[in-house]
Amino acid sequence: MNRFIYLSLPFFDKSEEEFETGFEKLIYVLKYMEMDEVFKNLPLAEQKKMLDYLAKLPDVRFLSSEEREKYDESIKAVDDYYSGLYGSYVEGEKKGIAKGIAEGRVEGELSKGLTIARNLLSMGMSWLQIMQATGLTEEELKPLQA
């Protein structure tokens, strides 16, 4: 015997401030996920929590052993999928931060080199001497030639 749970989302009319339980928050997200993409804007960990909760809503006590095995496999597959997504997200975020820091350092070094080059130029040094002193290339010094 299977048990089905039906939710009438149009009748759920609580505002975010009125929520008392996590279930009410979940129903709110389900109701509005297509309209304003609330679900897509949530962190992956929060998405996973909500999907885990939804997956556990059916009463598994009424499943046959074969159905229960399939159900458990599907829950594990969902868990594995979101664990992989979250792991990729964290790894990508770390790589992005490291790349941003490296790019910031390069830009900072160039900016500092140009400031020094400007000062050396005002002291009357030649372009060749400035390139040797700062380590900047002729291409990097072009903004100062204007």
C-alpha cells in the first residue's frame, strides 16, 4: 500500500515572518521556487537540506522490501549528487579566491611599479634606466608616455 501526500500550495498564504517550523519554510520555497527562483538562490547546503526533507516525507514503513531498497538507493543517489555538487562548489570557490588574490597582487605590483616609474621619470631618468630599475617592460610603461 502506497501513501501519497498532496500539498495545496495556493492555499498556503503565510508570510516569511509568520513561519513557525522548517516545514512551513519548505512549503514557502516550493510555492515560490518557479516564480522568483528562491530555491536557485539558496546555498547548495540549504537546497540539499530541503530536498532531503522532501525525500523523507513519504512514509517508508508501507513500502515492500523491494520498493524500500529502490527508495534507499534513490536517497543515496540524491545525497551523493548533492555532496558532489557541494564539494565542487567549495573547490571552485577556493580556486576563484586564490585566482582573485593572485590577479590582485599582479595588478598591485604593476601599479606600484608605475608609481615608482613616474617618480623616476620626474627625476629625469631615461626610459631604459626606468625599465632596469622597476623591472617593467616597455609595454607596461606605455601609459606614462602619453
